[in-house]
Amino acid sequence: MGLEDYKEIVANVASVCTMGHMLSGTLVCKDIYKKGSSEGFDAKPFVFGIGVGMLMFQYAFILNDPAMIKVNMFGLTTSILYVTVFYLYAPNKGEMMKLIGKTLGLASIFLAYAKFESPDLIEFRYGLLTTALLLMLVGTPLMNLGQVIKTKSTEILPFPLIAMGTVVSFLWLLYGIIIDNGFIVFQNVIGLLLYFIQLSLFAIYPSKPAEATSRHSKKE
């Protein structure tokens, strides 16, 4: 039995886990609701998720891959819902709208390009484009590396998304190997590396600032 015999099984497992990964954003939204504000929560991974979701949805159609089409439709829907929560609880809605506007504008340019590119070149060139943007999305939490080191806390990093993302990247890496798609393999090899870097931060720093932990200990 070769790996190709497990294609459907791996695709289904990867799809279910990816949807679970996408639903982990509900934990962040729950914290925002309890706090009553999205201040202190990083909206960029979710806003960028809409843009990348639009592009990956188009790429799935280019590949005519049912598993990818289903997953990216689900991901795009959940990203829109999460960004809606961020917007409703945002203390500065103007800045939030600027971020959303820039992301949708850039995604629209790339989608327009896909309509005019040669059918013989679209899979490679568009795949290259989505690979670069997807890796930027995966690495977005690393933009907060300076703050993590400064506060010696990983509180700002979305652990549920990072942990589930690691599992999902591994599964899609396996799927990419099975269908012999270099872009999917490359995306997820680099994605796994970025996720491991982010997970290592949780091993180095606590999830709460040292001052907050100290105050909590004194109260007890």
C-alpha cells in the first residue's frame, strides 16, 4: 500500500483538524467578550485570515481540489465572524477599518490578477503568491516578538491557534506529499518551522506578565 491509498483519509482528517483550528478563534472571541474590549488582542491574524482565505479559496478552485475548497470556504466564513467580533469590541474602530480595507484591497488585486493570468502559468505563479502570503499569515504572531520579550509574557500570543496550527500544518504537509504538490509541501514545511518557533516562546515565557502573577500570588 502506497501513500496515495491514504489520500482520502488524510484529506478528511486534515480538513476536520483545519476546521477545528479555525474554530479555536472562538476562544479568543470569548476572552474579548468577557473583557468587554478587543484592546490588547491582536486582530491582524484574523483580518489577514480573511485576505489569505479569499486567495486560498481561489487557489483551491484552480487546483480543483474538493477538500481544499471545503476547508477554505469554512475558514473564510469563520475569519469574517471573528473580525466582526473584533470590530464590535474595538476601542478604535477607525484603525480597525483601515486594516480591513487595506487587506481586502490587496486581496482584490491578487484575485483580479488570477482572472487575467495565462491558464498554463496560473497554477505555478498563483501558487507562489499564495505561499508567500500564507507564510506571512502563519508568522504574524512573531510581529509581537518584541513585546513578548519586553513583557516577558506570551499573553498576547493566541496559543490555541498556534498549537492547532502545528497539527494542521503537519497533516497538510503529508497531503501535499501524497498529491505531489510542491507548493503545499513547501508552505507547510516552513509553516511548521514558524509554529515551532512560536511554541518555543511559550516554553520560555509565562502566559501572564510577571507583575500580574506576583499580584495574584499576594492576593492568595
